[in-house]
Amino acid sequence: MKLRLDHPLWQRWAPALAGKLVRLYLRTCSARVVGSPEGIDLALSGAPVLFTAWHCHLLCPLYYAGQYYAEMPPLVLMASPSRDGEFIAEVARGLGFLVVSGSRRKGGVQALQQMSAYVRRGHSCGLVADGSRGPARVAQKGVIYLARETQAPILPLAVAASRKITFKTWDRFELPLPFSRLAVLVGEPLAVPAAARGPALEPWRRDLEARLNDLSRQSQAYFDSK
């Protein structure tokens, strides 16, 4: 019997299988956290922070955040309400995250409001800076809005891998190979003032975009001289 991708059994078991595969092969990799001392200290402090990265670097921060935050309140993620987004959401839940559903095109404001409530209860959050559909490496305002509303700092992240596959997708998704060396690059914290409204958010969005692109460039060259 041929099992279709939309078959209920596949939809039920595929996320759990994907989560197990992620755990198994990332455990073969050696990883370190490098970058801003202030950012690293903040990430490990237990205070609510807003982690963000480009979509191409999504996988490793999810896995390692689950490892570092095992004794802290579960991290809260936003996932697109699409079929692909729901698959990612189920994988994330299996890794121990809380997930709210929303995107720039559907339910995004309500999802950000839910995330704000979680931050006020002591949870950290994670958002993909360029969203679920891009354009790639162009920061959207969702994480900036959330930082303003909660006054939690934004921590930009990128991932370097000594060996990886780069897919020909819109985001140029990077998949580290098993037994690779990995480095999670942490940028300087970014705080958005509560008074930043409307057009005043744009400089902060551009600042975040520049920081993430700088980290991304560092990640591409990180293992060249190692």
C-alpha cells in the first residue's frame, strides 16, 4: 500500500520521526556558543529574551535552545498556519517547545499578543526574522513589535557548520551534516524603546537586519581558518 503524504497516519507519525532524526544526528555534532559575552550571559540568565535568526539557520537554534533551556520555562515559537508550518510546529512541540500559530498574512497580530503574554509570565520566545516565506534576509517587524511591547531584548543568532548542505530554496536553507563542528553565533542584545511607534520602528528593523546579515557573513567564514 502506498502511503500518501496527506495520509492521516503519515501526518500523525512524521513529526515525531523527524524530531527523533534531528536529535540523533545533531548529537553526532560538536557545538559551541560564541560571540557577544553580554548576549551569551543574557541567554543563559533565565530572563525572558527574544531569540531570532534567518530562516536558513532555523534548525540548530531550535535543537540547542531545547538543550540549554531544559530547566527553564519552555520557549515559545511562532509557526505558520500552513500545512508545512503545522508540521514544523509538531516537530517543535515534540522537542519541548510551546507553539502559537500565526504569520504575517494570517493571525500574526493575535500570535504576537499571545507571545507577549507568555513573555510576561517569564518565557523566552523565538521568531524567524524573515518569516516563513521571505523575502530572505529581510527582517520583518514582528520581533521588533514584540520587543517593544514586552521590553524583552532581542538576541540575534546565526549558525556556522564545518560541513553542510545548502538547499536551493528561497531561504538557501543550511543543513549541517552529521559529525560536523557547529558554532552558534550570538550577537549583541538589541532593545527597542517602548515609545517607538509606526515609522519609528523602521530604524530598529534595519538595525536588526544589519546585525543578522553581519552574523550570517561571520558564520560563512567561521570555519575557514579553524
